[in-house]
Amino acid sequence: MIEALQEQQGIIVAAHRGWKSAFPENTLLAFQQAIELGADMLEFDLRFSKDRVIMVIHDETVDRTTNGSGKVSDYTMEELKQLDAGGWFGKVYEGLKIPTLEELCDLLASYPDVLLNVEIKPSPDAKEVAYAAVSLLRERGILANCVFTSFDAAVITHLHDVHACKTQGFPGQLMSNYIEGPGGTLSKMWAVGIHMKLLTPQLVQEYREQGILPWCYSPDDEQQVYYALGCGSLLMTVNNPLPAMRIRERLLTLANA
């Protein structure tokens, strides 16, 4: 369950859009490969199709990660399924599809211990996406494994106040609709995602003192992983899981020597 992260003592590896550096992002292949590699958590992004099916895709448009063009919200689920979501990354991946959240849940049924960082992308219907996602994840019995993320502070507040979900926000300057002060956005955040460009020991300590878990993204080489550790950030959302996993293994070996 997600609460176990409050007691974390070692590196927790969260695969950003799956194993993004080696496979087409936000595809079932990228997620399965990350899990089989040993990632502790999957991070992924949700949007509605035109017919309000929850799709796993990062961008507002399909242009970058498929052979199509236009807004995700202008396509029905069936139309999105006609697009190739792998060929852009390499010919060997041609034929991969944009998954639905339901299809990802089907995959996760074989991996009940994997944690999930569920990002709700800012959009006019983001709160409806959040409601639908919470409902489906609860129905599938994996809501307790989830933390919900958004760069829209209003969505973070909605998830916290209406659904009683664990949330990850970001430093205020990176969020829309951010509210300062007591009862503001910070009070709705269980964790914070700190970009490596902003990560310092002082910032980590500030969040810890407020009872917020200080996570980071994306330390993708060994120098960055060691820097994150030195700052006191143990959960790392990474595009390439290998450096963090190698260092974790080294530290475990030293601890058991």
C-alpha cells in the first residue's frame, strides 16, 4: 500500500511513463518492462478520449507519440486505437497502441505489489478524469496502491477533499491555481515532486518539516542519483531506471556486508 512510502529507508524507483528511455512511453510494453526490471512504482498520465474513455497518454495531442495528429479529445477510443503508438520510437515497436486505463489495470492484475503514480493532466475536464480514474482503480482493487499527481492545484485539492486520495503536487511556482498559506495547496499535498534543477538539501528539509514527502524527478545518471540521495530524496521518478537500481543494489550489498 502507498502508505508504506512514509517509512521508506532506501531508494524507491518510480518508472516515468514506464521504462521511457528504452521503450515507447506510456505503452503496456514500457510498463511491463519496467516492472520486470524491478521498478517499485509506475508513473503514467491520464486524459479522456472524445467518448470519455480514460486513455494513458501524456500530451494534449497525439502528434509526438503516434502517427496521427490533433487533440486526444477529438478522437474516440476506437479511433485512438487505430493509431500507431510505437513506430515513432523505432520500427521494431510499430503496432503498439495507446492503452486505456482499464487495459493497464488488466496488466497490473499480475503485479499486485506495484505502486502507481497517477497523473491527471490539466484540462477543462480534469476533475471528471480524476473521478473516473478513482472509481475504476477502486473497482479494480488497486486504489490503495495509488498516489495522484497534477500540476493543477485545483485538481490536487479535489482529489484530497472529495476523494481522500494521497496526492503529489509540485513547488508552487510550477503549479496552476496554487493557493498560499494555511489551508492552501500545501495542506492538500502528501508528497511533492522536485525537479533536479530545483532540488537542494534545504528544500527537501523544508518539505519534510511540513510533513510532506520530498520526492524528485528525473535523476537519470549515477551522479544525479547520488546527488538526490545526498539531498535526502529517496523516491526517484526516472526515465531510465538502471542507474538508480544499480546504486540501490550497491548500497544494499554494503549494508549486508
